[in-house]
Amino acid sequence: MTDIAVIGAGMAGLVCAQQLSQAGYSVLVVEKSRGLGGRVATRRLQGTWADHGACDLKPKGELFKRFVDLLCDRHILEVWTDTVYQLQPNSEISIRDSAPRYVAPMGMNTIAKFLAPGLEILLNQRVIEIALTPENNWRLTLESSNEELIAKALVIAIPAPQAFTLLAPLGEHLLEQAFLHNLRSVEFYPCISAIAGYPPTSKPLPKWKALNFIDHTDLAWIGLDSSKRPNPQQPHFVVQSSADFAQNHLESPDLQPVGQYLLQRAAASLNLPWLNTPDWMQVHRWRYAFPSRPWHASFLSVETSPPLICCGDWCGGNLVESAILSGLATAEKINNQLYRLTLNDANVFNVFA
């Protein structure tokens, strides 16, 4: 038995769990993957790191700006570039916008690791069933061991389509029809990311660090990821596909040819022929990369007992910033439904100051 179970160790889940844990609740986080951060994802490969999910941060709201400042003070984040470029359909490269982009030299998932200390987290554990106990608590069944967890309140901090799959079997006799309808209405764009490394002698390196493709059929973004790293030994790039391209190749059993095609298209579009011949490459599919139809509020909750709230970056749709705000709002809502303990002024960085 725990007070609150949180499904998902992405940014929203970790922020929510940390707020509630610091207030005095017993909190258990369950994550299906082997690492933290969700789409704030980093791979360790070829002696370096590569961010194949969220590649940088561009803070907008005041609270998130203060959080970024804290991470900069702790030497977790630093400014990567203050200019992002774009490739027009006529092959002209121009400035897209000029605003600081922040990155983590040791990988973007270090942000998630910063939020995790003190939390009880079960990794590599997938929740396959949610049910209500006779005592009016939530029962979670884990896939690997059929172990069952009991919680007084439940936070589901995963993409809305995955949350719907878990919750739909409960039916409208336990969950409101409007809640299930709203959860099902959230939609995502997919994306395929290719990480590619090149010989140290590869020339010329581009002058830009990050570049968007405008109205490109196959490509959305490319970044010189090695420029984030201290003392890089070789250049490596991260290429992100367009949503349409990803949708057409999402079920491909072998993603290596898909990644190679993305590099081929980038090489041709940018007039950098050597991009087509990497030393190494890894490819990752993101089925739920960017909210295309987000939920308009900070969370989506069931107004019945026991408490159940869904949250994530799809609540607002502004990725990392929305995820953090969603996690904070969810912690406040759960607290009001349970014991009304003292939270840290709904301010995540008070926990670490």
C-alpha cells in the first residue's frame, strides 16, 4: 500500500512525485523503460551522448525560466546556441529565430535525474491492468511478475493514447464518459530520429548548430549534437523526420534503412554529401513525439473517488515546459483530494534550493 502511485517517470511524473513526496506522502513511481525522462531522452553510445528526444529547451513561462536558471546554476544546463536556422523550400538557409536554446552537456536526461533523488522508482516495470479494490483503492498489476500494487490515488503520466488503453477496460461504470472521451481525443504526431557519427576529418562542418526544414516532405530538424558535448572526439548529428514520413515508416521492422534514407535526404538538401556515409548510426521511433491535438488544461481528472489524474506534456502541448507545469498542477490537485498537506508553494525548485 502506498498513498500515491505514479505511472511514468517522464518530466510530469517526476515533478508530481517529487512535490508529493516532499510534502510527506508515500509515493511510488512505476516506469516501463530502463531509464528516466520519457521523451527527454539520451543515448550513451560510441563514447559520447546523443539526445534523440527533446534536443534543447527554449523557456517561455516565468516559472520554467527560473527552473532553467536553477539547472544552469547547478551546471546541468548551459546555453547551446542563440540562433536556430531554417532551410526554405528554395534551399536558402535563413535565421528562424534568435533566442537562447539550453542543453545538458552530459545529456538531456540529466534533467530527469536531477528530479529523481529520494523517490522510490520501479524501472523496467510495465503496468498491464488497473482495477478498483473493494476498499476503494487502486490496484495495479505489473507485467513482469504479476505483482500487485495498491494505492489510494493514481497519477498516470504517460501519453494519452497509452493512458486510454490502460483505463478503457474500467468502463464508464467506474470512469465518466466525458473523461474517457476527452482522453481519447488527444492525438500525437510520430517522429523517427536518427543519430549518426562521422570521421573527425569530415569537412566542412556547418556553421549552424540547429536547423529546421520548412515544408520538407521527409525532414523536420537536424542538430549538430556533438557541439553540445565537452571535447567531442568526432562530429555526430541527430536528424528528426517529418510527421508524415514517420507515419509512413512507423511499423517498419528494420529502421536502419529508414535512418539511412533520412541521412541521404539531409545530405542532398544541405549540400553536405558526407552526411550520407556515417561511421555509425542508431535509429529510434517515437510513436508519441509531439502533441498534435493537446488537452487544453494542465491535467485531466476523474471527479470521483479514489483520485485518478492523467497528466503530461500533452496537457498544453509545449513539451518539457508543459510537462513540468502539468506535474505541478496534478500534485496540487491530488493533495487537495487527499490530506491537504503543505506543498512547496507549487514550485518544483524549492525542493532543491
